[in-house]
Amino acid sequence: MLLEGKVALITGSASGIGRATAKLFAAQGAKIVVADINKPGGENTVSDIIDGGGEALFVETDLAKMEDVKSMVDTAMTSFGRLDVIHSNAAAYDMGTATEITEDQWDRTISTCLKATWMIAHHAVPLMLTSGGGTFVITGSDHAIRGYPGYAAYQAAKGGLLAMTRSLAADCAPTIRVNIILPGAVETEIWGETTQEERDRIAEMCILKRNGRPEDIANVALFLASDMSSYMTGAHIVVDGGLTSVVQLPETE
């Protein structure tokens, strides 16, 4: 029960990493605010938590809109009276190089993947301070430290999150700890119709020879949200199966 008595707000928790984190945090004693633009998925997450004996509520939220973010935070405070843990996890992006991507696609990606975390902090941090502090966990990406072709906006957003983590950590210390997770290839609903052949090819790029599962990231989020990481702030943890740790050389005969 590492989060017993805590209130955790988790964005992007209708599916994938956010859903796995919400269920894990609930199992560890936290009351959960499930926030997502996907209403059916968010309500399913809440149902699973309640069925497991936990406590949760759903707030339909477009993380790209300031008014939605403020309403989300206000609802959490009205419902539970405090905020102890934030997991900023929502993502939506358009692929394309700098010359291919449109301005609307750029703005949508930056708003959801980068600006949303600032908006959450803008509204939530003052309230967390009145509750005595807490932890702020951000889902970044290995795109923040490694280049991939065709992801101009997404990589800009994730790189910004890595820098923002350090800024928030400095500004919120010592009362609120802020850390970021940099996942690698984690199979979630966002992979859509990716073929099994392509999934296997990506897995072979990792030295652990498998793609990540949402639960792999949720476990690290729990570590950062709990007192197990009490001497960590402004840090990033890469969780990528070794993808970025080595240079993969082509095989020779």
C-alpha cells in the first residue's frame, strides 16, 4: 500500500500506460482521478478500479484546452479535497518531417504532448502545495534523447518535457518532487493496426528482444510517485529494453 491515503490524478488513463498506472496506483491505496478525452475507455478504467475495491472517478478532459485542464483539477479537489500525485501521461501526435507536417498538426502535437503538462502544473501545483506537497510524474519518451525520422513535432514535444521536468523540479522543490519516465517501444492502443511483423521488427531493435508493456511503465511510475524515490527529483529514467543503450551494428557473414 505504497500510496495509501493519497489522491492521484492520471491523464491519458482511458487506455495504455495511463490505464495500467491508474489500476496499479488504486491497488496501492490511492484514490484515482481518471482523465481522458475517451469517455468509454475512461469509464471502463473507473469500473475496473471500483470492481477491484478501489475508489475512482472519471473526468472527460481535452488536455489541449486550458479550460478543460482547469475543470479537471477543480473536479479532483472538489471530489477528494486534495492532490498528492500527478501523472501527466496523455499523448496525441501527427507524424511527419519538419517540411511535411502542417501547422495544425504541429500545434495539436505540441499542445497535447507538451503544453498540457504545463497547464496541469499551472493549476495543480498551487493546490498540491496547500495539501503539503507530493509527486509529479511525467511520461516522456526515448524520442527526447534519440532521433527518429519523421517525428519532428513529437520529438520537439518530448524534448521539451525533459527540459520542463528539470525546470519544474527546481521551482517546486523541496515540497514537490518532479521526475520523468522515458519509455521506448511500448505496445499500446496507439499502435493501432501495426502488423505483427512490424512489432517483431521493433522488438528486435531492443537488446531485451521484446516490446514493452504498459505495466512495465506503470511500475516505474509507482516508484517515482511513492516514497521509494524520496531522494529523486529532476531525474529521468529510461525504460526501453535497452534500445538506446547500445549501437546495433549490422550483422556480417
